[in-house]
Amino acid sequence: MTDHTSAENDYREHERTYHGFVHGTVALTLGTIFVLVALATFAFGKTLAVPVGMIGMFAGFAAILFDLRSGGKSWGASFAVLVLFGLISAFLAS
């Protein structure tokens, strides 16, 4: 027969894996949104579209890495950079 004494350890490992999966999914989704905003900036921006798009995309990736490394449940830096990048992109497209 098997020994069932490690049920609590398995549950903790399950929770850790679940939280890692959720963090990875959010980070991947935010990265995709940053790329999409950069592509829209490249396509519709009039002046300085390529440099602004590249800088915004790399700033977004840096904010995502910062939020992942901070270990918190808040994605504040990533969302702030995304809103700022979206506003700048919209200004360039108009």
C-alpha cells in the first residue's frame, strides 16, 4: 500500500504551481498587449513611430519583469506603463 502522509506537502506544491501559472499567464498576456500597442504605433504613428514603439515595448517588458520579481499580487507598474504607452501611441496616431 502507498503511504498517504504527504498530502499537505502536495497541496502546498499544488498552490505554488497554480500561482506560478497564473503569474505567467498574466505576464504573457501583458507582453502580448505591449507588442500589439507597439505594432499599432508602427502602423499608424506619423512621427517618431518606430523609436517610440520600441521604447514603449521595452519599457513594458521591463515593467513586467519588475512586477514578476517583486512577487506581489499587484501589476501596478505594468498597467501604469501600458496606459502611458497607449496614450502616447494614441497621440502619435492622431
